Amino acid sequence: MASIHTERETLAYGGASAGLSSRWAVARSTLALAFRSIIVFVTVFFFATLLTFALQGLSGLSPAHLQLSESATPEAIAALEHEWGLDLPLWQQYLNWFGGIVQGDLGRSWYNGADISLLLTSRAAISLSIAGLALLIGVTLGAVLGITAAKFQTTWIDRAITTFTTFVSVLPPFVVGIGLVAIFAVWLNWFPSAGYVPLDRGGLGPWLSHIWLPSLALSMEAVADIARQLRVGLIQASRENYVTGALVRGLSSERIFWGHVLRNGSGPALTMLGMKFPNLIGGAVVTEAVFGLAGYGRFAADSASRGDVPAVQGVLVLAIVLVVAFNLLVNLLLVRLSPASARGI
């Protein structure tokens, strides 16, 4: 009898040890992935900022083009370039500029000498509000459509969702935006057609009403891509052998789908989401123009038309940080959902 108890205790201890070892292995792989992702983040950020800085030399522009008239003397141009540190070697200019970026200083505008960090801060709230809400709409609506299509595959519901996602995926955001303005702002008068009200001034209602239409216009492509990728991933995951084994053991199809298939089949959609985020950031330029919003996309376009190179560089640096940081978050979330994916990263 004592031997039976001892054997049971040994098995229980062994099971606990195995579970602890498994959790430690997952945690260790997650930490290793985080470390590798941070290395990739730093490397990509360095080379991206290097290319961004090269814009200044490739453009052939200087503050003299904005601040001095065409009759400026060579002495005046040289004095102005010395003031801005443009007479230093390129490597020293880059180190000074990169050192400022690390400290949160994006430099000063050639156009009016204003702090670019402050100029972008006031405009980033608009662009990030639109892109953030567009991302939320894309993930939520895309997930609902993708899951519904996968659960009702080969039925009329699946075909209808596939037709809808194919249709909206080919529509440019500015076309969708114009249509939304015509229907919901002009005809129905449900939403304002232009402008922006900060959240801290007008409250949640006015803020949301002003960003809803541009966010919806920007999200349609993400909705379509997430729905299609999630549908394919879920269908493939539902045909795996572990699903058949779970059915044989008596588990319900709903429990298998929500507990296993959804978790293992969402990887492609999540990976695609990391690649879709840059489109949301870049698409803000056109969307802001349609809805009359003074976001950082419009700021970049105006700065580029004036030849204000430091302002354009500041916008690019901000976009680089957002995109790389978001992809780092997606990688960590992907490993959390599917620890086996860490071995392929």
C-alpha cells in the first residue's frame, strides 16, 4: 500500500515538474524572441535613420533656399549653413542629428525655426487617433467576418463575405472617404464632413464623431485582408489531425474551434496585421486631405512641398518608430498565441 502511495506521489511530482519545465521553456523562448526582436528593432532603426538622413544630401537643399532670397551672397549662405551646422562633415552631422533623436529632439524647421518635436506632437494626436481607430475597426470587423466565413464555409454566407471583402479591398481610401462624406455627412447629416475636436476639449462624443468617417475609410483594406487571412488560417487549422483526435475524445466542435482552432489559425492574420500597419500610417496623408484634417501626414506633404527637409525627416523618424514598435508587439503576441512560432523567428 505504501508503495502505491509512493508511486502516485512520484507521478504527481513528475507531472508538476514537467509542467514547470514546459512553462519555463515557453518563458525562455519568449524572452529570447524579445531579445532578438529588440536587436532587430535597433538595427532597422539605425539603418532607417541613416537613409532618412541621406535625404538631406540627396535633396541638395539647405536653409538658404527658404530663408534667403535669390540674391543672397555666398557669404550669407555660408553663414547660415554654419549656423545650422551644415558645414560639418557628414558623419558628424549624422551623429549630432541621431543623438538628438535618441533624446527626443527632432531638430528645428528650416521654414520657421520651430521645434519639430512640438510641431509633430500637436498633429500626431490627429493621425494616431485616426490610425488607431482604423486599426480597431479593421481587427474587430475583420475578425468577425473571417470567423463567420470559416464557420460557414462553402455556404452563401461565406460567398457573400468573400464578395464583400474582395470589393472593398480594391477601393482606394479616398474613394471610400468621398462616398462616406456624401452619404453620412451630406445626405444623412449624421457626422461632420471635416475638422477635428481634441478629446480633452470636446469630450468623447465630438472627438469620435470627427474621426469616425476617416477611420472607417482607412480601415476597409485592413478589414478585407484580415478577414481573408483569418478565414484561410481557420479552415486550414480545422483540418489538422489534432482536431480529429479531439472529436474522437468527445470534445464539442465549439470548444475545439474557440479553444484550439482559433488560437492556431490566427497566426497568418496576425502576421499580416504587422505588415498592414504601415499602410494605415501612410494612408493618413490622403485621408486627412479628404476630410480636411491637419495631421502629421498633411504636415509632411506641406513640408515636402516647401523643401523643409528636417521636418520631413522628423515625420519619417516618427513613422519608423511606430511601425517597428508595432511589429515588435505583433511578434510577441504571435509567440504568446503560438509558442511554436518562436522557433521559426
